Amino acid sequence: MKDLAIETDNLTKKFGKVIAVNDLNLKVPTGIIYGYLGPNGAGKTTTIKMLVDSLFPTSGRIQLFGQEVKKNKTRVFRNIGYVPEHPVYFREYSGEKLLRYVGKIFNFSKNEIQTRISKILNLVNLVEARHRAIGKYSAGMKQRIGIAQALMNDPDLLILDEITSNLDPLGRSHIIDLLKQLKKEGKTIFVSTHILPEVQKMNADHIGILNKGRLFAEGTINHLQKLFGENMIKIRPKDDRIRKALESKDFIQDIVDDEKYLIVKTSDREATWNFLSRFSLENHMPIIDFIGSGMEIEDIFMKVLENNSAKEVAKA
Ligand SMILES: Nc1ncnc2c1ncn2[C@@H]1O[C@H](COP(=O)(O)OP(=O)(O)O)[C@@H](O)[C@H]1O
Ligand SMILES: [Mg+2]
């Protein structure tokens, strides 16, 4: 088995009553692009902030490259590059000056800094803009200088929060090409987004779908397609009593609504069926449909999205 770049055990973050991240067990093998996918508010940024130690977990554990972050901070973080969701750079700094500044933080020699800067500016295609103020960069250039600063320490793991979200199609495709290139160089890339086609364009090797702080599904695209085929079940009638009864079962991992169906993610199809049959008899409520969802990831993700936005509207 491949080593893991990121592993979390029951990672949880609460903000008062809001559980932003809920018992998260992430496993990210080294050398891959991992697409961390979820609608706005799902808990992606909160997860990432805990990974990079800018937010304390309420509970749970984080290991990066097999080392507990809490105990090995300096060593672990020398090996990580991070681009936040809303980076703030000195607007008047030129791209090159920013990189030199970061190089100094890492205590590299002047020569070393210059060598790294030349290589990285080339890679992110900012050689010509190197002396221009970052404040005058386009959105795409800003994201590329963000990646450049994250690469100064030549990290094995890059953590990128919504790196493509505010870019036009050309800007996006530049970033996506860059990520693929970095993967070829052996880096592990953990990238969050709320846009499904993005992880597909990146050829993400693994994806994790986050819904309300919980990992709704995780694995390779193939694995997920299989999982959604077999362990996602559509149930009719879409009835609140059925939903409530199912919610309390430990083999039910998640429930989302369709127009007509309750779509249930279960770890045990048979137990689900047995339970529902009994429930149906006891409550005189015939189960009209109990079918494998046969859904593609796109469909499932759309349902997760719709469910979340319905919740948002209800709150507003
Ligand atoms: N500092 C905070 N204080 C209170 N609630 C927060 C804070 N940060 C995030 N949240 C809440 O946690 C949830 C997850 O947010 P976030 O991690 O930003 O999601 P995402 O990045 O997936 O859009 C949301 O409900 C958000 O409102
Ligand atoms: Mg976010």
C-alpha cells in the first residue's frame, strides 16, 4: 500500500453549535491529486485550516506523512505548501520580491533563493511578470504566484483551497495544467473545490465528497461509481417518518432528498431492507420503491448540492 500524505482520525471542529467538520477520516495517498469536493459551507476550508495548523481541532488527530502534526510541527511544515482560499499578499511587492521574502523565511542562502525563484517562475509562467506589482496581477496570475510561494520550500504536499474557483476558463486551465505537471514531479496535491467538473478536468485520482462536515464518499472515481451503484438506494415514498427512522440506524451513513425519493447511503443493503420491511409492516406504510440508485457521481453531487442550498434558503 502507498504511504499516506494525509490521515485524519475522527477529526472534528465545532464553532459553538455548528459542527463544521464532523468525525472526519481522511486518507490521502502520496503522489496523487486528491479532489476535496463539497458545496459551500460543507467544511472544506475548516478542514484545510486544521491540516495546516491555523485552526485547533475540537477533537481528533491529524497525521501528515505518518507524523503527528502536534508533535513535529517544524519538521512537518517544512514539507508542505499551502495556498489559502483568500490569500493576502503585499500588493506593492513584485512576484519575485514575494518569493525572495518567502525564501528568507526558510533561511535559504541568496544563491539558493535565486535558483529556486528562476525555476519556479518558469514553472508557473510568470517570468515576464516577475517585476510587476502583485496588486496589478490578474486573478489567474495571483493564484499562480500563490502556488509559486507555496513551492519555494519544494514541498512534497501542496494544499490548495479553491484555487480555481474565481478564475475564467483560461485561467483555470492554466492552473489545472500546472497541477498535473506538479503531480508528474511527484508531489501530492490536495485541492478543494465546490465545482465537480473541476476535479474531473484535473484527473483527480481520488475524490472525497464532503457534505455538512462529513465525508459522504471517498475513493477513486471508479470506486465511487461502484459504490453509488450498489450502496446508494432510492426509497419511495419520500416520507419524513421513514427518514427519521432511518436516521437513527448506524448502517445509514447519509440521506439526501430527490424530488420523489429518499436517497440513502448505506453500509448494509440487506439490513436496510430488513429494517424497512419491518417498519413498513408496523406502520402500515407500503414501500413503493427500494432500488439501487444507479447514479453517476454528477447526479449524487447535484443532490448533495440541492440539499445544501435548500437548507441555506430555509435558514435565510
Ligand atoms: N470562524 C467560524 N466561526 C463560526 N462558524 C464558522 C467559522 N468558520 C466556518 N464556520 C462555519 O462552518 C461551516 C463550514 O465552513 P467552511 O469550512 O468555510 O466550508 P467550505 O469551505 O466548505 O465552504 C459553515 O457552516 C460555516 O458557516
Ligand atoms: Mg471554503
